[in-house]
Amino acid sequence: MSMTLRRLILLATAAIGLFVGVWAAIWPDGFYAAFPGFDVLPLDVQGALVSLVYNRGSRMTDSPGTDDRREMRAIRDLVAA
């Protein structure tokens, strides 16, 4: 692996960790409450969940008359397992 690629991977990993850390300090109830066990997941998985909560919110209850949060509950249950 080239030195440039290694540096890029390290920078990306650091950026994800920083984003997760800063966002967690600003909005701790969001993904920690939504996804128990979040803090022990690999950083790339944490990044994906942060993106999901950032874009869709952490709500686990459906809107009236819909099943629009089914996937969020399924992900939550898998993270907790």
C-alpha cells in the first residue's frame, strides 16, 4: 500500500472519529439512545449510523398510519444484539 493511501486512510479514520466525537458531545441522546452498543462498534459502522441518524433522525416510532421506522428499529435491534 502506498504511503499516500495510508495517509488518506488514517485521515479518513481520524475525521470520522472526530465527527462522531464532536456530534456525540453536541447531541448525545441521539444515536447513543437510539442504538445501544454504538460505542463498541467499528468506526466505519459508527460513521454509517451517525449518517443515518443525521439524515433520518433517531425516532423509532412510526408516523400515524405508517410503518416508516421499521428499518430503524431493525437496525437498533441488530446493534444491541
